[in-house]
Amino acid sequence: MNITLTLYSSITRQNRQRVVTVSADIDAERVEPGVVIDEITSEFIPPLLGRYPGVQYGLEGASEDQLEFLRRIQIAALAAMFLIFGLIAIPLHSYSQPLIIMSVIPFGAIGAVIGHIIMGRPISMFSMFGLIALAGVVVNDSLILVDFINKARIRGQALRDAVIESGTARFRAIVLTSFTTAAGLVPIIFETDPQAQSIIPTAISIGYGIIFATIITLFLVPALYLLLEDGFAWGRALRAKLAGQPARGAPADKPAA
């Protein structure tokens, strides 16, 4: 490693404070820039500030832009979650069932991270774009299951039978829909053209996230639906007990809100 030292011939000031700029170029193919910055701020800066208490430091340039991007992406992700919740809650007429449907979103994010590890690519801002898009895609399978259970219960089917049938009746549709979507992203993921390198992290986030979330959905959503109904039944029994009335179970033809 070659290091070139340059002696300053003048003193630079900013806001009446002496300023020294330390810059470097990072080979993104060998090391993730975020890792380098984390090591500098956690291992190098604290001892420096301990030796020179009057020294202050700050990030500028690409590092500052990255931090600002992370702040904006957090706000955008939060807004997307509220929007998805509202779009699901309105047709279902429920505030609790959208939470079941959206419970697979974290597992989609886990699948996206695993995909980046498998492909040997660092998580970038385009990966974050993919994660936000993924949140709106992975809820589709959960929505299919919950909607099927609700309609089956309205027809008079027992809760447990409706939950079991939702997994068997909609299994093929859910798997085919998710895996064909992921298959459509394969050419982008394995594209070698330099012009396509920027969008590959987005494709990895969506493709791997969909596959992982789909597998989890088939087990998680039916289980959470049963837990939710058991919770409502327990709450009704507790209220009835406190009121001195006999407890009644959940009506089979009306899903809980």
C-alpha cells in the first residue's frame, strides 16, 4: 500500500475554525465504503479525540451524501408502510389483519440480505430501493391467504378448516406467482454489462426477498391468523367473565376485525 503525505503550505479556515481535509478513494469491489467509515469512526476517531479534545470531525462528500440518503430512505420506507397498511385495511375493514399480512415484510428483507451475501455484493442505495419495492410485492401472497380465509368463513366454514384449506387451495397460485416473478429477474441479476451493474442490487433484493418471503408466508400467515382469532376469543371470554355473562366463541361466519 502506497501512502503519499502532502505538507500544507497554507491554513484553511471554515467558520473561523482551522480545517484539515482527509480524503481517500475506495475500491468498492474489494471493500464496502460503509465498512471503512464505520471502522474509522469507531476505532480511529475516539483515540484521536482522546489525545486532542479540541478536535472536531465531520463527514462530507460521498459519505455525507450517503448518510443523508439513509435518512431520506427511512422516511420513504415509513411512508410506504403506512400507505400499504391503509390500502389493505380499507377493503378488509380490519385494523388487525393488515398487520398479519405485513408481517412477512421483515422476512423479505432478510431474504434480500441473504441474496446479497450469496451473490457477493455489498448492500447499496439501489438495494434499498429494491427493499422498498419488495415491501409492496411480498404482501400479495399474504393478502391472497387472508382473503381466502375470510371468504371461507363467510360461507360458514370452520376457522381451522378455512385456514388449512387456504394453504392447500392457494399453494400453487402463490408459488407460481412468486417464483415466476423471481425468474424474470434472473437475467438482470446475472447480467455482466457494466451499464447494468447499478440495477443488479435492486434485482437481487426483489428476487431473493420474494422467494424467501413466499416460503415463510405459507407457514407464518395461517399461524398468525389462528393466534389472532384465539386472542380475540380470549378477550371476549374475559370481558364476558368480568360482566358476569357466559362466554361466547367467535362467530364462524364473521372474521374478527
